[in-house]
Amino acid sequence: MGLRGTGFLLQSYLVLAAAMYFDLGEKEEKCIIEEIPEDMLVTGYFLLEPWDSKTFIHSPHLGVTVTVRDPNYEVLMSKRYGKFSKFTFTAHTAGQHYLCFQTNSTRFSVFAGEKLKLHLDVQMGEHSIDPKADRTKDDMETLENSLRHLTDQMMYIMRQQEYQREKEETFRQISEDTNSKVLWWAVVQTSILLSVGFWQMKRLKDFFIAKKLV
């Protein structure tokens, strides 16, 4: 493995240190659901390794197929990667997105039936400053990159707040509609009970008159 690959692997370990992980079997597909605002850039880092840390896998065919579906379950992207990589996509519709991962394990039959561990970290928006800015000696360029990073973070926060406000408005509207329907249903039930009561009283009065009891 070259220096570039080693550096990317080290970066993957650092990014995925506090991320989630789950097991994957042979040709098994598992999905997670992420609430993503509209026009949001999403970056995912993943690392596939044996579930047993003592097992060493050295296979160029070991990899993961990543499929992303929007809230309408339409495929946004589907691509095959190696055992450690990153993927990016932009959400064009706000709502629940489905991130699915499947191992292409048919070519490493020696590991058939063995569980693999997939480390995953999903980030929304721009979360990292350009690494070239850390190595530059130009303070103005470093400041410019930092400001651009802060601007991206502010835009991400604003989109998240706008998305949450839309969800709250939708939930409030649904609650008001439900309360209105419950109120009208209570009025209808009360009207039916009163009508039945008056009808029974009239029938009882007519019965007493017919029997000359009153």
C-alpha cells in the first residue's frame, strides 16, 4: 500500500473512531435512516473489517456497495467501493433518506459465512477545513479558509433550523386537524345521544297515552 493509501486509511480510522458500527454477512444488505434537510451535502466515511479483530483479510475484491434512496425510495446513488472509502451525495428533498450497505463477498469464499464489521460515520455539510490550509505559511489564506469553513457551518445550522421549523409546522397542522376532527366527532356523538333520548321519551309518552295511564 502506498503512502497515499496509508494516509487515507489512517484518516479513516481517526474519523471512524467515534462512529457507529454494525455487522454484515455475506451478500447481506443493511440500511440506516437519516433525516436530511433539502439541498444538504452529505459525506459518509466507512471501513470494513473482520468482526474478529484477530482475523486478517487481505483481498482486493473485498468491498461494499453503497446505495442511497430518497424519501420517495428513488435511488440517488449506487456505487461499489473498496473496504475503506468515503461517499458523498446531495439531498434534493427534505426527509428520511435510506443509506444501504451490501458486501460483495462472493469472491472471498474463504470468509463465507463470517461476519464483517462496518464502521460508519455520516456527516452533513462541510465539517473540515481544507488540509492545505494547515500547511500553508500564508496567514491570510488560512484565515480565508477558516472563514469559509465557518460560513459553511452557519449555512448548515440555518438549513437544519429551517428544516426543523418545517417539521414542527407540519406536526402542528396535523395536531390541529386531529383535534378539530375529535371535537366534531364529540359533537356528533352528543347530538345522536340527545336525539335518541328525546325519541325514547316521546315513544314512552305515546305508550302511556295509548294505555290511558296519563
